[in-house]
Amino acid sequence: MSRVSLSRYLIEQTRSHNTPADLRFLIEVVARACKEISHAVSKGALGGVLGSMGTENVQGEVQKKLDVISNEILLEANEWGGHLAGMASEEMDNAYQIPGQYPKGAYLLVFDPLDGSSNIDVNVSVGTIFSVLRCPDKYVEQTGSLDEHAFLQPGTEQVAAGYAIYGPQTMLVLTLGDGVMGFTLDREMGSFFLTHENLKVPTSTAEFAINMSNQRHWEAPVKRYVDELLAGVEGPLNKNYNMRWIASMVADVHRILTRGGVFMYPRDGREPEKPGKLRLMYEANPMSMLIEQAGGAATNGTQRILDIQPESLHQRVAVFLGSKEEVERVTGYHQG
């Protein structure tokens, strides 16, 4: 049986689900950029790309060389195709305007160019997360520049979301709103091929992922929930749980999409004015769309993440996502 390439899958989606051709081209360009990032990541020290830049991004996080390289790759790959009205990235304070010499398109691309980049120097899986939105006409100004408010749409408005994970294999995990598909990069062929069809998150699980070192800063509902997980078969949940924590959101979510689990990055008492650590637009929203499309759930502890109305491009949010049973339990503790 012939293998289904990403290009073939997208063409068949255009035929069977009326996926617009320009969205198909956009996804192909993002995939091509991810292949280039994968190549840069895989060279490691040989490519002179490890270490820090000595600069900080808008969140005050130290930028790694590969953060900046990955950001440039995604901008350069996507700016000239005519599919986009604008882009936004974790690594840039403001929205990226499409240069004047290129045609503008109907979509907005939002991305975290290299998630988990603190893990690069220790050779642990990292990834690229992306989200695609439609650009409302009213935000394209007469001058041709784009108003940042164009991006501030709830996650329910995403038309596509996905991530690339750079690990033992490079994979692209994608949803166009009709299930979740996994494509593996065949390095000899230089193409992504469909290897994981209709990924599903099991409803129940016995694995959880959280940074336990922050335990003393957690709010009461999170403390209660994790205490119950740790109590195991003798506790109120009547089963033993395993903990996993890679500290790379892409890697942790990929494990959950592959075999189930619950991922938690709650708000905590260290910075009480912040609603969480992860970013809504280019981390929580795309991952929540993928998890929901795979049958899981994603909340901020009190409401569905995809329903949150963003107020700023780099807005933070608490995240509880994965197997529905556990997400509903911890969300219930917040509401109770």
C-alpha cells in the first residue's frame, strides 16, 4: 500500500472537507520550515547553534540561539507566499507585518518557534507549536498594516493547529478541525508521511505531569488533587499513578496524545498577579485544540481554554489538559 504524504493528505482534505487551497499551501510551508528547524536542531554543537544569545524575549526569558534561528526560519518561509495577513511569535514583542512587496492573504499565523528550548543543550525533545486563525477584514488598515487586535480571537476560532516535535524522530501533529493526524519525517525522502491516523486521548489515565518543585506555591485545589494522585490505591482515587515531567510542553503533550495522561501547569503564589506561565495564543490554544480534537479536555481550572477571549498577544494562562476524566476532576476541585 502506498504511503500517504502530507501533501496528498492535504489535497484529499481539500476534496473531501472543502479545506481551502490557500490553507493547504500555508500548512505545507509551515511543515517545510519545521523540516529546516529540525535540521538545525539535529546538528547541535556541530552547527554552532547551542547556547544563549545574551538577550531576552518579551517574556523576560533568555533567548537561545536556536530560538532566534527558528523564529527567522518561520518568518522567512511564510512571509512571501501570499497566504498571510500577519504573524505573531513568542520571540517578538509585536505582530509581524507582511513586507509591502508581498501579497497579503486571509490567515494569521501564531507560533512558538522553539518550545522547550531550555532542553536543547541537554539533547531532550523540543518542538514548534503553531496556530492558524482567519484575519477579520476590519483589522486590515488602509495603510496595509495590521492591527494587533486581529489576533485576539478565542481558540474556538482556530482553523488549524499543530506542532512539530524534534526527537528521535521528527513528527508533525496536525488538526484541521477534523481529528488529529501524525506525520513522521522520512529524512531520506525529505517528506512527511502519515503514520498516526486519528490520534485519540484515552478518557482515563494513570499518568500525570506537573513540576512538583512548585508544590509549596500551588493553590488549594491543585494541592488537593495532586495529594490524591500521590495517595495511590490507598487514597480516594483507588489507583496508583505515575508521574512524568519533561519540562518541554511539546514532548509532554505528545506523550499524552500517544498514550494518555494529564498535563498541568497551574498558576501559583510566586507571581500571584499572573494567571499562569504558559501563553494562551501560541501554546495553550493550539495544544487545547489538538487535545479536544483527540477526545481530551483542556481548561484553565475554571473554564474551557478555547473559550477564553484573549486580551493581549502574550497573555498567560493556567493549563490542565489531557484525559477527560482527570481534567474534569481537577477542574471540579477549582469550582467546588
